[in-house]
Amino acid sequence: MDPKTEAFRITGLNGEKKLSGEISVSGSKNNALPLLASSVLFAGPVSFSNVPDITDVDKMFELLRNAGAVVTREGDVVTVDPAGVAHGEIDVAVANKLRASIILTGSLLGRTRRITFPSPGGCVIGKRPIDLFLEGYTKLGATVTENENIFTVSADKLSGMEFFFRLQSVTGTEALLMASALAHGTTTLKNVALEPEVTDLAEFLRDAGASIEGVGTNTLTIHGTGGIPLKNNSKEPHRVIPDRIEAGSYLVLGALCAHDLTLKGCNPSHLELPIITLQEMGVPVEVRGTDVVISNNTKPNNAFLPASIRTHEYPGFPTDLQSPYTVLCTQAEGESVIEEMIFEGRLAYTADLVSMGADITVAHPHKAVVKGPAKLSGRELYTPDLRAGLAYIIAACVGKGVSLIHNIHYVDRGYENAEAKLRQIGVAIERVSV
Ligand code: EPU
């Protein structure tokens, strides 16, 4: 079945807290993608476990295979043998569907010193430029040219440099870290992103033989290998970290619709502010080891307090959880303020929540005021991106009547087994062909 013709049909609970049970959190998309991209820095095979089975990961496999790598999956373990990587041409058709293909430019440049890739262009959540990548590659000694939206970056030799990120960039940090790992000499990256997905990549590369200092701080110092691929001495696959965004999204669903919900296999330290925000709103949520548990959630949703949420680089509030939390705010009693500081187009989806009955005013591209509680009614919706897709699912669950959510290929990009996990806790969700 063509995924573009599938939709989710969800019957809402009309505010009743009928869901209950457990959900196991999958491996993180935004950790798996850079880890897989980093495999081309190695001389021989590298393996990863807990790799989520989602379509963005499949697209990364395709890009790696097109470049000459051999990729195999057995269950949740993926092995990439990069020995045959012969060129740095990133497949245009696949890259156009995967913005995260930009991460692969860093590792492929390190390995092949000549890459071509398409301009990732704009996107529904904002402009998302790549100037920081290109400036970094230029500073490493590469020449950048662009012809009809195809970039070519090439260098006889990559040389260590010092680079200050004027904006903290997750994939920018990952790409420059990987390119400099195989450069000649020492590179210092300042004001790097501190998201757990980035720190885990740096730890993996360091443990696998790259010389990286400052992991977990905002300055990384990388002593390049001078063009020699890394040798991975570890026999064990490197484990992808739990998906904090998936966990946070299902927590919001639990807050609104579940009497009891346990999220298994989290790293709660990656979820501090989202959990604190729930607690401040009055959601009975607590951490028990690697479980995050909502229990005895009996009060009506209008007993929740409004929130003031401002997205920020880690450890601030994640932009990828802004849309689910906005749905939560539509049900709380009073006025919430949502400030989206990372992407300028990431409040557009609120118009669909308004069509369901929410009271949301977008003051400007970075700020929305949400007045609650509002009764939401089922609607036919077209999700603009994967995170809004989960927000629509939550809104459909808490609302009254039936919703039909289109464009669910976005949800399949980033949430492993979404409908099976949702059905398991009692959500009336069906994948239908439309
Ligand atoms: N930016 C620039 N120039 C650049 C790069 C970034 O101006 O060259 C700007 C961006 O436009 C944005 C800010 O810097 O305003 C920060 O963006 P960042 O580069 O950190 O975002 P990203 O690396 O493109 C990753 C995640 C996103 C997540 C953001 C923020 C991956 C594959 N993607 O994107 O995840 O929202 O960091 O945390 O890791 C998602 O999973 O749905 C998603 C969009």
C-alpha cells in the first residue's frame, strides 16, 4: 500500500481517562541517524542496537548503500560495513525526502574529501538553512560550489580549525565533529549543541578510537586521524539511546487520556524539563528507575494548570515536544503561553487544532496564546510534519467523535509501531486506506 494514501482513523474519548497500560520506548531517531552516518568514518563494520524501525532510518540505509556501504539488519541490530564506500555523491531523490541526509555530508566529506548533495531547501517547520555546515567545511579547507541546487564540497586535505557556532546546531555539530575526526590536526568546535543525541555520538566515536576531548561540554576538541579511517575495537554493538521525544509525546497522551500509563525504558534524565512541566501543571507523573509513570490520574483535564513553555536548546524545553504540549494546554484551565524559539514555522499546525475547537491565537511566528479548556471535536486533518502528527493523534484521542489524520507517512518517519503501541493502551486507532 502506498503510505501516502494511508490515514489514521481515531475515535476520541471525549475527555475520559480510559487508557491504561505500558508502552516501551524505542530507540531515538535523532540518535540513530547520526550514528548510522558515522559508520563511513570506519575502516570496517560497525554495529548498533536498539535501532528503530522507522522510514527515516530506512532512507539513511538507502543513502549509505548508494555510497557503497553494505547495510544489514537483524532485529534491532544494524551493521554497516563501509569498506566499499567509494564516492561521496549523496542520492538526490532520497536526500530530498530526508533533511537529516545533511548529517551524512560530514562523515562522507571526512572519508572521501569530495561530496555532492542537493540543497535540502525549506521545510514546513521553517527555513532551515545550511550556512553553518558550509562555513565549517570551508574552514576545514574545502571549496564549496553550488550549481542548480547541487552543492559540491571538495578538498585535497582537510585541516584542523577553530569554529564557533553562532547558533547551536544539532546536526551542524554532528557533521563538523565527524568531518574533523578524519582531518589533519586539531579542530576546536565552540558553542556546540548539547542534546543527548549529539553527546552520545561524540561518546561513541571517542570510545571507538577517535580522539575527542570535552564530550558533554560546549567545546569539543578533536585530534584528527590525518585521513586514516577509525578502527572500531568494540565487539558489542553501540546501543541507540531511548527516544525522549517519543516518550514525552506519549506522556502527554497519558496525562490527557490515561488513568495509568507506564513508559518503559526511558532515560528520565533526558526528560527533566518535560516531566517538571507536567508536574507543575498538576499531572501525577513520577520517575521510577528507567520507567516514567503516570498513576491514579483521575482528576478532569480542566484541573490541570496552564503553562508557560519556551523551547530552547537542551537542556531547555525541546522544540520537538512543543506541539504535544500545546494540545495539553488546550485542555488546562486558563491561559498558557507557548514560545517557539528554534524554528519560525513550527506553530502553523495550531490552525488545525483551532478547527477542532481549540482557542489558540498565534501572536507572531514564535508565540501562541492558548486558552483552555476547550472541547475538541473530531476532524479530517492533514499533518504537516511528524511532530504535529503526534499532536493531532493526541488531540483526536482527547476530543469527541472520529478524526481522520492524513499524511501519516510523516508519523511513520519517526515513531516506531505507533498504532500498535497506541492500540495496546486502548486507543481506538485504525490505519485506513484513503
Ligand atoms: N540553523 C542555521 N544554519 C544552519 C543550521 C541550523 O541557521 O546551518 C538554525 C536552524 O534554522 C534553527 C537552529 O539553527 O533555527 C537550530 O537548528 P538545528 O540545526 O539544531 O536543527 P537540526 O539539526 O536541523 C535537529 C533535529 C530536529 C530538532 C532540532 C532542534 C535531527 C535529525 N533533527 O535538527 O528534529 O527539531 O535539531 O532540536 O536531529 C524532528 O525530529 O522532527 C526534528 C525536526
